[in-house]
Amino acid sequence: MTALDYATVHLSVIIVTYRSEGEIGDCLESIPRRLTGGEVEIIVVDNSPDVATAEVVAKRFPEVALMRTGENLGFGRANNRGFYASRGEYVLFLNPDTVSNVAAFEMCVKTLRERPRAGVVSPRLVMGDGKMDLASRRGIPTLWDGLCRASGLAAAFPRWKLVSGYNLTYLDERGTYAVGSVNGAFLMTSRSLLEKVGLFDESFFMYGEDLDFCHRFTLAGYEVVFIGSEMVVHLKGASSSRETAAMSREFFEGSKTFFLKHFNPHGSRWVKLKYDVAFGLWESWARMRRWLKGSRKVRPA
């Protein structure tokens, strides 16, 4: 662990890694070690089966607290483990494929401190090509949103509120406002609220846990705030660049878990069947699109 005194820790940054040796260096270098309110502690929870990521952290960043789990605990469970080892007044759950800056950190802390009912905050996330990561701010998804995305309506009419209720593309990218959810790549909140609302639901392994996390804050009466005036780079998918059909299944399973938890709390078989059918069709369509994309790549010129 770090040698920071408990009373001086203003912000705890928790980063869960999985074979992230290629991007963790840039991520850690970009994190400020001190903010206006005090020191920043950094905790890396490494889910990797090998030691490559841990070696980068240990050799280049000895001030960073490193926890090796010895197995892939999943995103939520590993973040919870990191939280139990943290001491900051504020807590940031950060992806290893991000490049941060002090201005974004300061504004997020300021918003939590000064905006009434702010519970979770996150800046605008920008991908490597300069475009905003659409998952930076989202509504709480519905089956209608899934249909609009799968059919291409949301992409074709991004400014039409009726079909863009999930990615909220009809809203100003540089604005600051409450949303349904922000991206799990950058989730900042306070220790006191985490202890009140609860940590990550460990029944989510890799996808859907950020939606659940944010939605529970909303249900508890707090705002999830998107801060478009500040920007953090998100090299989206770097830490999971080996995207496979198995990862796609994890996405659909996480999404289904979210729907069944929040929209079928009584375990209705009919509601479960409805979601099983809907997600089965959605996944089949996504699988077909991946196949078509792959077949175009190998088609001779």
C-alpha cells in the first residue's frame, strides 16, 4: 500500500486491469497525484492471469498500491475489493485505457461537493479518433431503445429524441446535466454515498454494472451528472481489444441481468420470457452483423 497519511487522502482512484500492460503506463502517468483538496491515492487491482501488468506497475510506479487477485474476478467485484482498501473522501473508478487530466478531476470533485443531490459524476469521454464515446452519457435503456439501435434508427436519426433515448445524441455534448447513466470507464462519487447506496452488484461480471450502479443512485434520490465541458480520453476497448463472440455474450447477459433486476423484480416468468426472446433476437442480429463485416473484410478486391 502507499504511505499516504489517511487524513491527507482526498481522492482514491481505483483501476481494475486485465492484461492491461500496454495501456496502464499512460493511464497512471496522466493521473494527478494531488488536487486542491489533498492527496490522490491510486490502487490498481489486477485481474490478469499473468504478471505482465503487475510488473509495469511495480517497476514504474512504486507509489501506486497494487493488488493481484490471482483470478479474473470481473469488473464490479474487483472494484469493490479496491474500494475496501481505499481511504479517500471521494472515489473514482477508472479504466486503464483512459488518459486523464487534472482539470477533469478537479471539476468532478467540485461538482460532487457543490451541486445539490449530485451522486455520480463523469466528464465527456473522447475516443482516440477525437469523437465522443457515445456511452459517455446514456438514458436507462428500454426494449424500444434496443430496437432503435439494432434497426439502425438511432444511428440514422441521432437528433430525434424519440429514437435516441439511450445514447442521448440529441443533447449538447458540451453541456452539464443529469442523465440515466455515465460510462463505467470513469465513475466518480463520494465515500459517504457509496456506503449509503452500495457498491457494485457482483452478479454483473463485465457489462451492465455501470448502468446498475448509476440507476441505484437515481433510485436513491441522487443525480448522475454528465460534465461535457471537461474531457478525458478513452481509448475504448484497449483493455478488451481481443473482442470475441464470448465477450459479446457477456454484454447481452449483463444487459439482460440489468433488465430482469430492475424491471422484473418479482421474477415473472412471462416477463423473463419476453426479455429472453428480445435479447435472443438482438444478439442474433449482432452476430449476423459481425459475420457480414468479417465476410466483407476477406472478400477479394
